[in-house]
Amino acid sequence: MTARLVSAIDTRNFGGDTVRLGDLNRDGMQELLFVQSDPCTRAVTCLTATDLFGKVLWQAGTPSPDNGCTYSDLAVQIYDWDNDGANEVLWVEQAIYAESIVWDYAAGKHIIIPTTRRGELNGRKGWAQEGAKRYEETAIMHVLDGATGNEKTKFQIPAPADDCFAFANLTGGPRRSDLIVKDRYWNMWGVSHEGQVLWNYTKSNPGHYPVVADVDGDGRDEVFIGWNLIDHDGAILWTLPGAQSHQDSVHVVRMDGKLRLIFSHGEGEGLNGGVHCLTADGNELWTREFGHAQIVVPGQFQPDLGPIQFAVADLGWVQSAGVRKQPAIVILDQDGREISRKPYPDGASIFMVRIDWLGDGAPHCLAVAEGGPFDPAIRRSRMVPPVIQSAEGKVVERLPPTWPDGHETENYTYVAAADVWGDSREETLVTGRECFNIYTNADLLPRETLYNATFYHGR
């Protein structure tokens, strides 16, 4: 094994499922931003910035070991918002949910709960607030100085828009200085840098997270949410026909010199589900149906088969049909043909990211977190140690979540990939509510020997 644990941080007080990475203090190194939220309301409660080894740089809010878990995205990002050469931290404060739409895990459906103030659902285990019939006040976008955590500015955004946000170029400026904001499953808005609402999209479920790209080459971003491509001004450019549910993963990639739009969603069994590959003008090139295609990621997993393939995490669960199939990680070629399949136990939860673990032009690998079915009692799956594996499913490295004192734990949630050290290879970040790890590939990359050296050649 060549994996080396280079950082183990005790995060029992301030840790959580959500961690952002970015240079916060302009020292040229990456820093970590740990995000906590109320497990029922999804309201952000604490932000903690540390260096890569756990030294706390600043903290905003009140940390709590009870607020490390979440089952959804959180509206927190790191970005140079004011274009001054230094990153800011942006996060959304919720509006007041006067009549909450709550997902009841026990009943398996949405229910309506009257609420009159922020945080009233606090401690209601088994419930997750997703929207409201009625809101009071607005949501607020806070912009914090990355180095200190002090607030630089804030502005209002639409009340429901606290699920997540993405930076986009909607107004034709030189960079992405505008916002796409959304609620869980009903609305999405374009917002200018000054906080002006440019448009509101309500046609269909906007999915989990949009992708932005200049698809039509006009110098402004379009927004791709799976079933629809939305222009910079909110106009719908096209809609994919057929049955629709919310999109899970979405990408814009370039194949054979042309843009291709890829997305997955979790309803198969004749419901137009699985993985779709579309042209930029919305024509479907191919579709592959799965039980529940939760994640699809592009990568060069087998270079001999072309410059791009797609890894699909199929959870094997068709919710609307009440059908369970065997979970698997499946690799497709660029034409949607199945290359390989690695099965997982029935009911397994699979989270994966593409990772350039080997470097130097080697095939991409997958960092995989595997657990059992979601357990509402602990608000996570019971996990097995994450691994690095090849496209064929061969385990390359085992990456046990480890405390600073060296003992292992199963209490982790996700894996992420980032080139933390700037050495052209990506490290694996193992995220947990009690500890956080960074694993690196300690195997030295081969380098050509500087032979035939002389003083007289010059450089």
C-alpha cells in the first residue's frame, strides 16, 4: 500500500458531513471550512475554518456535536465574490418557515407542520424540513472575509432559496459574479451580483444541484438541470420529453470536440430514468436505465477505450415502484455501452468521486464510500472503510477513518478528491462528524533522469 495518512483532525465539537476547501487567507495553501447545520431545519449553525492539520483559524456560530449531520446540500461556498484576489465565504441564512413542509421518515411522505419562528423543529428526529407553504421575511446571503470570518456584506435573496447555490455569469461580465439559488424541489432563481432577482424558474423539479456552462457560446452561462436547459435570462431553451423526476447528477462535458450534457436520476422501471446523454440542443444520443442512478461521473477510467467514460453508482432502488435491485458501480463507454460492473450488497449506499490518485497520465480511479441502508436513528449509514478502486472494481488502497491517536473508526460519511499539495495528484479527503482525514499517495512519480548534463548548454 502506498496511501499515507498525512492529516487526522479531531472534529467532535465542530465537524460535520459538509466540508469546503479553499485558500482562505491568501497563504497559497488550501484551508478547510467545516459546516454544521440543524439536522431538522437544515439551517446553518456554525462555520469553522482550520488549516489542513486542524488549527482553528476562526469560527462563526456555536459549534455542537449534535449538528454535524445532514442529509442534503448546504448553502455554503468559498469564492472570490468581490474580485479582490482573496476568497470570501458565502452562506445563506434561512427565512422563517411559517408552515413547514417536512419529510417524515417514518411515514415516508411530506407533511405540513405549522411553525412560527426559526428553529422550532429543532430536535424532532426523523423529520427534515424541505420547504414551506408560507414564509416570513427573506433569506439572507452573508459574505464573510475568508481570513477572519468577519462579515463584509449581506443582501436579501428569495425566501425559499436556502438549499444550495452556484456561481454563474448571467449578465455578461468578465467572470462568474452572479448566482443561481434554489429551494429543495420547486423553484430556482437567477440573481445578479447586486442581489437583484433576474428570473424565477418554476416549470419542473430543479433537481439537487445545477451545472452552469456557456452552452450556446454567447459569453453568458446557461443552466442545465437535466430535463431542461435554461438560458441566462431564464428562458427555457428546450425540454426533454417524457416522464420526469428530479435529477441527481449532472455534467457538461466535451466529447469528440462537441459539448455533451450528461445527467442521471433515480427513477427507472419505465419512468425514463437512469443516465442520459444529450447534445447541446437537447437531442438524446443515448439512455441507459438503472434502478436508481444516484451518481454519474465522467473520467478517463480506461484510456484504451477513448478519452472519456462514465462511472455510475446505481443504488438499485426504484422508490415509486417499490422495487429493489442489486446496487452496483457500472462503467459505461462514451456511447453508453457497459464496460464493467461491480455489485454491492442489497440495500448498500454508495458514494463515489473520480480521483486522479496515480497521476502522470494514469487511468482515473474511484474513491468509494460504502455503507448499509440509511439509519434514521443515527442519521447516516453504517459504513465500511473507504477505498480507492480501479474501473474494474479492484481495490487499490484501503483508507480507514483514523483518529489523531491512531485508532480507526467507522464514523465517517463521505469522501472527496482534491489536489491539496499541488503535486498534480489528488488526495482523498475522508469526512466525518468526529474526525477528518487526508490521505495522499506516497509512491513517488517516475521522472526522467537528467542525463547528458553539462555546464555549457544553458537553460
